[in-house]
Amino acid sequence: MNPIKHVAIIMDGNGRWGIKKRKSRNFGHKQGLKSVEKIIKETLKKKIRFLTLYAFSTENWKRPKNEVNYLFSLLDNFLSNKIKELHSQKIKFVVLGKKKFNKKLNNLLNYSEKLTSNNKKLQINLALNYGSKSEIINAINNLKKKKLQINESNITRNLYTKNTPDPDILIRTGDRKRLSNFLLWQLAYSEIFFEKKLWPDFNEKDYNNILNKFKKTKRNFGKI
Ligand code: FPP
């Protein structure tokens, strides 16, 4: 049985879900946050050490302003209301990506990271203003500045995900089969699960089905 240390998720389909319900795309995002909470709980229960969630890509800035603002207000409310609870559950909160938001949100993100920095039960990496190609370029530039060799372990150590093992599992909901500039380096040997359900419909049972399938998968890492 394969142990599971790290699950990464592309939470796709909120907008379509909102429209399908004859409401707005933002309504879908609001509902998507409920799935986030369910999956965090289940990840804790399963004693998985790392969970990486793709919440906002560098390309998502191109969305209408009202949607971008709504997503950040959801995040702001979520952290303002829940960070103490996450802290008490020994969850460590880490942002992957450059923090270039409004001052209030930047401060809240920094505060949340600092408050939870010594927690060891579950690390939640929230990919925000994240793009994998620029993460890799950033790592290589760091190495050049430090006059270090450009090799696999040095690049790995200079990614936003430093100190995080590579994901065992990538889940993408929303019936799209692409990686969307997410963890391109780190996913080299991950098992990928594409899920038809839209993110707001994704629940604990769907998650456990994937975890169970993964446990039975033979992983070769290039060997036979
Ligand atoms: C993709 O769905 C989802 C996002 C770009 C945002 C993810 C945000 C959440 C799950 C809720 C907020 C989370 C936090 C942590 C505050 P989409 O809108 O691209 O879906 P579509 O393909 O239907 O358009």
C-alpha cells in the first residue's frame, strides 16, 4: 500500500457550478470554499501531512475585476475567521506565490503564516498568484545570485515548495485534463486523477475513492 504524504488539488469548476445553479460564478466560488473546508477536515482525519490547493493563478488576474475582488474577499473572510481554529488544530499555513495583494490581505497572509509556522500536523500550501514557470525561473535566478550550481536538488530547494515532498497525488476536478501551470516540476512522478465533478460537488467520499485507488497503484518511478 502506498503511503500518502502530499495531495495537491486543482479546484476547478466553481464558475460553471454557479451558472448551472442559475446563480453567479461568485456563488460557485462561495460554495467552493465549503468543499475546501470539507477536504481539509478529511485530510487531517487521514493524517496526510501536506495539502496544496490551487486557489489563484498568475493568469487569473485576467478575470473580471468583480470576480477577482470576490475571491480575495472570500479568502480574507476565511482567514480572519478561521486562522485561530486552524492554528489550534496544529495546521501550518503557507502561501506559494508572490504576495502582491492589497495591504490588508498581505498583512493577514503574513500573520497567518507566522502564527502557524511551528505547527506540524498538516501543512496547507495555498497557491496564490502562483505560476509554475515563474516559480522555476525564480529558483534559477536565486541560484545564480547565490552562485550555486544549477542542478536538480538546488532547484528543488529554491522553489516555493522547499521543505515539502513532491505530491503523491494530483486531483483536478471539473472535467478538464490539463495542468494549468501548476507544480510542473514537482508533479514529475505524481499520480494524476481527473475528476468529472465540479469542485463544489466534490465531497469526502469522492476524495476517499481517489485516496484508496492511489493506495493500490504500483509506482515505479521509471524502474520496472
Ligand atoms: C477554479 O474554478 C477556481 C478558482 C480559480 C478559485 C478557487 C477558489 C475556491 C475554491 C474558493 C476560495 C478558496 C479559498 C481558499 C478562499 P473556475 O472558476 O475556473 O471554474 P470554471 O472552470 O467553471 O470557470
